[in-house]
Amino acid sequence: MTKHLGSLILIVFTTISSLASHITGGEISYEYLRQLPNVDYQYKIEVRLLRDALNSEIGFSNEISVGL
């Protein structure tokens, strides 16, 4: 038991912290627009992604896929 406890304490206190700097936040919102004649519903989905453009060389596409 003490061997496992010692190993656990060693792992907890020697973990390496990693930081991601390319995406700093974002939000997703949706708005109901209408019901279409074929009984499907139409929504407007908006995604705002905030990123660190100074410290990141990763490019982003203007298109995303959203599935429900």
C-alpha cells in the first residue's frame, strides 16, 4: 500500500505542465429560423473562435462541419 501511495505522490508532483497558445477561447450560438415545407428545421449556427495570431503559425479554414 505505501509503495503505491509513494508512486502516486511521485507522479502527482512530477507532472509536466503543457500549455497551448494557439486557441484562447470561443463560443457557439444558434438561432431557430423556420420550419421548411419538408418538415426539416432551419437554424443559423455561429461559431466564434479566438486565437493567438502572434504566437501561432497554425492556419485555420473558414469552413467547418457541424452535425446534429
